[in-house]
Amino acid sequence: MIVIGLTGKACAGKNQVASVFEEKGFLVIDVDKLGHKALIDKKDDVVKAFGSSILDNDVIDRRKLGNIVFSSKHQLRLLESIVHPYIKQLCIDIIESSDRNVVLNAAILQRGNLVELCSNVIFVKASIFSRYKRSKKRDKRNLIWFLKRELSQRDISIKNLKRTLEVYILNNKKTKKEIYRQIDNYCDIFI
């Protein structure tokens, strides 16, 4: 079994790439969804750190929390110190119970110490303009919010990953057919 780390900046197209791997029979672990679970399971710790203003009907409002953590490197690191170890353990549990090749779909692959679980990494690359257009459509956020998020993800880079594992760069600027071709090429090389 191999574990592929799938990463890239916000709105680069990681989910689209992950769906192709899923079609090919891989187990895809969506680390964003595990992050949502972590906010539920670690709610008391998160509220203790950030205050009850992040709650809406006794549930953590991710938009309110996002406004706080994407505006301050310190606040982001505080949140990560609460949820990342929990997310990593969830990933380990899922990987250990699987008999299929696994794709860890995670922007936070390196920051969350998930890269050490991986055999190699695919970095999904897209232009900042394309990513902003996708963010505006998906998240309904303005340019200022997108740029704050972009700044919070400065460490998500090919250069940082190449220090640890072999990195395959997948350019998400063309058609879905081109994404399939690049994934087939990756599979020919690594699997």
C-alpha cells in the first residue's frame, strides 16, 4: 500500500484531483472534513482558546473562527496546536484500517505533520487568479479575505516539500482530460 500526499494552496483543485484517484479505486481521506470533525470533537478546547463569540447555536461557526485565525499567524498556530494532532491520529487510524492505496487530500500536509505518513506527494498548482475566481465562487468571499488566506498559506510550497519527499507537480490549468493524463503519468511513474 502507498499513501500519496495531495496538497496545494486553497482552491488549486485538490478535490478535483482526489475525485480522479477515487475513480481509480484509491481511498481518499479528505483532511478538511476531518478538520470539521476535529472542531466538533475538540469544541471545548477551541472555545476555551478563542472565546464563545465563535459559537452560533452552540456550534463553532467556521466563518467566524476563520476570520480570527486567517487574520493572525499566532491565532492560526494556536488553532492548529489544538486540532492538528487529533487530525493526524484520525488519518493514521484510517490508513491502518485500509487495504487500498490511500490519498491524503490536505492543504496542511506539511504543517499538520501528515507528510511523514506519505510515500510521496502530488502538489496541485494553479495560478493565483484561477484560485481567487474559484474561491470567490465557492466561498463567497472577497479579495481581502482571499489574500489573508493566501498569506496564511505561504508555507504551502513545492520548495518546502522537496526537502522531505519526492514531489510530483500537477498543473491544474487545463481541461479535466489533461488532469487525467497527468494522473495516469504519475501512476506510471510511482505505482
